[in-house]
Amino acid sequence: MVENEIPLWHTKVNKIVYYGVREEEMKKAAPKNQEIVIPELEEAARHFTPKNRDYTENEIATIKKYYGRVPTAKLAHYLKRSVTGIQQQAVRLGISRSKWGD
């Protein structure tokens, strides 16, 4: 191997780590009983936070108390949620806005 060349893969205990290898090449090279690890995706997975997180009991109580009484944008800002997310959660909870709206 040349000094600056990056290995295409190396084996750890039941894992194969791939560096810059296409999916077709991984399927050919990987034994079926070993886990495939792609460093670029592992790094992204460590920093990824799903945007659709569940509502907590406190958030639901806040929506029940204030939805329709305060502007949805203000409620969304306070809960660090999107306006659409607040509206959808209110529908799921069976809450409607007052006749005055947002």
C-alpha cells in the first residue's frame, strides 16, 4: 500500500469499515454476518437530531391551555415548535381556535 493511500476497508470485530466505497462494492466485499460501517454516515448520525420529536406532557398541557387564546406563532415560538406543528397537534387533541383566530 502506498503511504498516502486510504484503505478501502479494514476489519474490526464483526464490522467492516468502508472509506469512499460504492454500495455495489460493499455488497460484494461484505460477508453477511458482519455489520457495515461507513465513517461519513456514522459522523452524520452522531450529530443528527430528528425534527419530529414527540410532544411532552407539559407541551400538550400548554397547547390545551393557550391554543386559540394566544397567537399560534407566539405559542410555537415559546415551545420551539413550528406553527404548523402546533396546529396539527391541536387537531390531534381535538382543540379548535376561538372564533377570533390567530
